[in-house]
Amino acid sequence: MRITEALLTNKNARPGKSIVPKGVVIHWTANPKAGADAMANRHYFNKPTTVASAHYIVDDKQIVRCLPETEMGYHVGAKSYKQDALARLSSYPNNCTIGIEMCVNADGRFSIMYQQTVELVVHILKRYGWDVNKLWRHYDITGKICPAFFVADQEAKMYRGLSAEEAWKRFKEDVHNLLTSHPQYPEVHVDKCDGQLSLGAQGYLKQGISYLPVRAVAEKAGCSVEWDPHTKVVRVNGQTVTAENVSGISYTPARELAEALGMQATWDAVRKAVILEAKQK
């Protein structure tokens, strides 16, 4: 990889606040004009009137670093955020994510820019000990159609010859393959189910027990969650559950949470996944 250091000096785009990264967010520049390469976009971020930034910008020639990974950028700010992002990241995801912009300038070669982005992502994931579950589209956090070739079918077919869903899946597979030398990243799939919730790195193991984020799972299942700030008691469907608070998020043992949801929990050792399913009648 060829990384060009060109740190921003625009204080409106570089607030100088320290962060501890929790994930990587993929964007696109949405500017197909000739000349709209990585350095041109960096110069745009550096204008005093611009209140936007990213840590890296990638084109077919180079990767430009605009911010240190431990400094906050303005790349996923919004009035509201998706529940999964709030649960896994923070109430303001700019303060814990690394932003990467992918260039689509007409005089650039998309395929080379794409490969350089894959290599950059792998470089970051390796250093933090992360896997592809730490990858986000801008869309996954705020709902914005970005990067369009991973969200909207029209752009996905134009740039990748695939549907948006297939294009995003392929990107993660390409990252996973380079990261692990395995041809395909593992996906959790359960036959004959009403829905699937991929929690990625949200849950954790403690002394052999799987803990899941209470609100993210319960609300996905259509159930209610109550939190008493005075007694610090968590109730799911009116039933009190054991809860541990980690960075403002309540976690409960998977089997206990499943019981409160009227479900049963099983552990898939091969895929390292917790499967929640309705109890057999």
C-alpha cells in the first residue's frame, strides 16, 4: 500500500478529539467527475468552510490519510441513528469509528481503487485484532445511501455488476479472504426461521457463559425492556433478568434472556454463534 500523509489543518473538520476506535465505516465520495481523486477530496475537507472529514481517502493511485485513527472525524454525523449502531458503537458513532472514503472519479480505475480499499481495511483490522463484523456501511449507521454501490442496486450494477446486497457481501468476503486466507467468511444461517439477528461482536463470553445485549435482542424479538435507574434492575417482558452493565449497555446470559423471551438458546460451536429459537410445543 502507498499511504500519503496529508493531515487536515481545518479545525472545522478536525476537532482534535481523541477516540478509541470500535469499527471501520465505508463511504463513497459520490463525485464521478474527472479529477475528483483522493487528494482533491482531501483538499475539499481542508477548506475552512467544510465541516466533514474522514480518516482515509482511497483512489487508484494512492491512499491519503487525513486524520490519525485515534482522532475523531466528521463522517457519520446524523440527527438519528439505527438501533444496531447505537447498541454496538455509541450514541454518537463519530467518536468511535474510522472513516474510509472510496473515490469514483471518472479518470480513475475503480477496480484498483476497490482492491486498495480492501487492502487498507485488512491492514486496519489486523492491527486491532478485528474481523469483518467490525465493518460498517455509512448506511448501516444512519440510513444514508452511502456507499451507493453497496446500498442501491442501480449503482451496484453500474460499478460492480451485482445487486447491492451481493456487492456488500462480496466486499466483506474479499476482506475476509485477504485477512484470513479463507475463501468465505462464515455466515449464521438457520433454516425455517422467522428472522435472523447478527450481533457480530456485541455479545461476549465470560467463564464459558454467553452474554447478549438485552435491548438489541429483546426489541428485535418484539418484546419490551424496562430499566430502573434506581435499583439498576432490568426486566424483559416484566421478568427480572441478571444484567451486567458494560459501557452503558446491559448484557444478560443468553439462556436467561431466551427464557424471558419465551425462546430457547443453543450454542453453535462451529460458527461461534448463539441461536435463539421458539420453544417446541
